[in-house]
Amino acid sequence: MIGTSLSGYRITEKIRDGGSSTVWKAEGTGRVVAIKVISEEWNADGAKRKAFQQEGELTKRLRHAAILAVLTCSQGPPRPYIVMEYFPSENLKFVLKNRAASLGTKKLDVLRQAAEALAYLHSQGYVHRDVKPENFLVDPACRVRLIDFSIALKAGEKPAGSGKTEGTPTYMAPEQIRGEAVDGRADAYAFGVVVFEAVAGRPPFVGSSFQ
């Protein structure tokens, strides 16, 4: 992909490779961006491809300083992709584990920014449903960006599939674990777990299994 041009941006290097997508750094029109390209495996699955496209369309409508900005979405070629703000950073989980001291007195400010991003999302009628430290990016200046809206839904909307559980168990509210429709309170619960972990250095509930 390096050297390929997508939406006028030339890909220069790989940022991250995952099962669902690959994120690339690209340059063009006087700016640097990140481009998230769906993987071939996910693209071949109609439901996963639709979820990827919905994530891009939702995030493109959001305008908040602490939410990673989406500039445009495309159906491809080569595959559907999302052009995003380039935000060199680590996620909060990494920061807490490897350089928590670097947050210093700014830890509360980082958490405040994260909370404001969620409050804005809820004001737009959506629930993130996967609030966890990995989904908050924190740069060296302690600026925050909320990411990964792949399982976000409108508040009160029931997940597809009867009783389907989506999310990260450690941070999920009981009603979300049961596969019920949720609203912003489920995100608030998850954020409380994030705050506890940021302060205590571990989640409030730990165990050897999901149960």
C-alpha cells in the first residue's frame, strides 16, 4: 500500500495492523492524515463491512475536540476506508502501564477530556458501548481523543441478534453483558471502571475468567 494514493493522500508508512483493519500514515494537500483500511477478511463479510462503513459515517458527523476527527469515508478501491485526523499518541492503557508518571498532575485533566467526549456523544443520541483505556488516545501534551465506534449504537437500540453480547467484559455494565439495549448509563459505568483503574492501577473487578 505504501505509495498508493487514496482520496488525494499518498500513503507513506504503516501505523498499526489489526484483524479488522490496517491504519496507514498518509500525506497530501498540505496535511498529514491517518487512513484506516478494512482488512480483506472483514471486507468479505457483509455484516462486518457494513459495521465498518457505519462507524465511519457516524464518526464523520461528530465534532468534538476530544473525539478523533474523520475527514471522509470511501467505498474504495481497493476496499472501504476512513480518512482520519493524524494524532501521534499511545492509548491510555499503555500510558498507565508504562509511563503513568508522565501524566503527573494532568491525570484528572485527561479524565475530564475523556468524560467530555462521552458527554458529547450522548448528547448526539449515541452510546459508545466499548469505553475502556485502550479507546482513549493520549499524546505527550496529554490531549485526548476517543476512538473506535465500531459497536456504537443509538441510545436504546438493541444490538443485532438476540442476546448478543458486544464489548469488553471488564468494563461492561450488567445490562450490556445481558445483551440488552443500553443508553449513556452503560458508558458511564464503563467510564467509572476506567477512572478506578487510572487511580488504583487495576480495574475494580478482576478474575481468572469472564464469569
